[in-house]
Amino acid sequence: MKITEVKTYSTSYPVKEPFSNGMRTTRERAFGIVEVITDAGITGWGEGASLPARRAIDENVVGRNPFDYEVIWNALHYAGVDAAGISAVDIALWDIMGKTQKQPVYALLGGAFRRSVQAYATGLFRRNVSDHTAALVKEARGYVDAGFKAMKMKVGFGPGYDVTNVEAVRKAIGEDVLFAVDANCAYDRGSAIAVGREMAKSDLLWFEEPIAADDIEGYLEVKRALGIRISGAEQLRGRWAFRRVIQERAMDIIQPDVCVCGGITEYRRIHAMASANHVRVIPHMFGTAIRLAATMHLLATLPDQPRALEPFPALLEYDMSENALRTELAKEPIRHKDGVVAVPQGPGLGIEIDREVLAKYTVG
Ligand SMILES: [Mg+2]
């Protein structure tokens, strides 16, 4: 079996109602997608936060056997392709391997620990409204009504906004719903500690990316000062970027993104490193239907951390924001039911790409 061609698609979805996290306002969602074609008539799909250069693909991917995924990973790495670009190709190779074996990707990875995954609603962004608190409370109650037992809210907008709204949302959803906050690196250490102390009174599941992603000493300081779970690392690329974070336990939970960190192959290495250091892994997910499917297969294969009668849940980040490339790109979209998502059971990633939807949002 040989790879005969790799097509790349730069896609963009224009957001109708812009929304903000602590760092930026989103008006457009952009994703790199690859289609890897083989001489066996089997095609695999992958997604990356960036795309590899055409020359790197032609010299290191085309002509190879897709089962040589480690060889291809290394060839791309040494050709200077960054981990996000490798992610796209790597995920497509796993899709091909699963389709060839007529097995879902999770089965190739050693089997599923669970058939379904509890989802947490990622939403509660800051929007252009006159009353933020009222809008956030309404949105949060909507998630509870839809069956979600966990959700995450964006903070990082200053103590006034953060503390008031975290308190209001916690009050609105009740004490049984798991509730995390995410500052997207918007604070420095001092502010993160001061605001974190106030927000922690609202019983937080975790405080995500309180400060700059590479400030390892800062994470240790914030973690010790607050005594609540600190998470992050969604932007880190390649195992080398994760090494110190994991070894020094700068975060209680790392959140690698399969389309940023280096694909399914690199994810497994990062997970092994985290497991050896007793650091929890909960994937980051903010992308198309391809990233959602790949993340579900990884979540199926994560053992409980640690094994317990009441283990810390394996949680799927369920993006509630508007994005047709997530909700329409797969012919049968992956959806939650009462806040729970079933692991895809079809061969490979278990999704079929709608080429009309892909063409509609392809910009290059
Ligand atoms: Mg985040």
C-alpha cells in the first residue's frame, strides 16, 4: 500500500456573532485539513492548526506506506515541519490504517476503556451585550437544561468581570455541576493569584491557562498559591515542549490538542510521559469534525487517572460556539445526548466527510 497523493485544504468559517476570550476576539475560524490518498482506494482525513509545506509532503509522505507512520512523523519533523502540520498528516494516516483494518482507530490503539464520554460545554465567552452577567447566566442554565453536568467559562477580563460572573454562574447552575474557568493566558502571576483566590470560592474544577503558556516557574507559583487544579498546554507543540511542564508538575492537568501537539502518535508519547509523572491528561478540542472524532478516539483510550471507585471523569471539551466545519463537515455529525457523547464505531476515525461542505469553506 502506497500513498499516491496528499491534498491540502485551508478552510475558514466566518463567525456571525463574534465572541471573545481573555486574549482575542474571534471573527473567523480557520483550520488546515489534509486528504491522504492511497493506491488501495482508501483515503484518510486529518486536521492541523497549520499545514505542512507542499515540498515537505512530496518529499516525505508521497510514495510511503501509511503504516510507516513513525517513519513519516520523523521524516516530516527533520524536514522542519512543525508539530501542528505533522498532526494533520498523522491523523489521516491513522484514519487510513483503521479503514484498511476495518477497525475504529481506538481499537488500533489498544482498545476502548469506555464507549461514551462525558462532555463539558465550552462556551460562556464574552459577547457584545449590555448585561454580561444576565447573558452568561442564561447561557449556563441552557447547558444545564440540555443535560450537561460540566461546563467551562472564559475569564481573564479583570477581577471585576471575572469574580462577579463566576459567582453568578455558579449560583445559577447549582453546586452539582462541574465548573471550570479559562483565562487563555491573559493574566500575570500576581493577578492570576489574586483573581484566582476569589474565583476559587465558587468551587472550580480547574483554572485553565491563568498565565503565559511557557512560564513554568509562574505555573508552579500560581498552583502553590491557589491550591486548586491548574491546567493548560493546549498550545504546546511536540513532546519536547511538554517535557518540563510534566516533569516539574507545573500543571495538575495538561490539555494537549491532537491537531497542535503532533497528532495521535505524538499524543500517545505525551500521555505516557504524563502518566509516568502522575499528571492528568484531558484533551483540548476546538476545531472541525475531524478533530472532534480524533479526540473521541483518544478519550476512549485514556485509562482512569488514577483508577478509583469514583474516578476523575475523562471529559470531552464540547465546543458550543458556532462553527459549520464542526457541525456540518461530517455527514453524520458527532453530537452529545444529555451531555454524553458516544465513541465513533465506524472504521478509521468513523466519520464521512461531506465534500460539498468542505468546498464551501475552502479558501486555499
Ligand atoms: Mg483553553
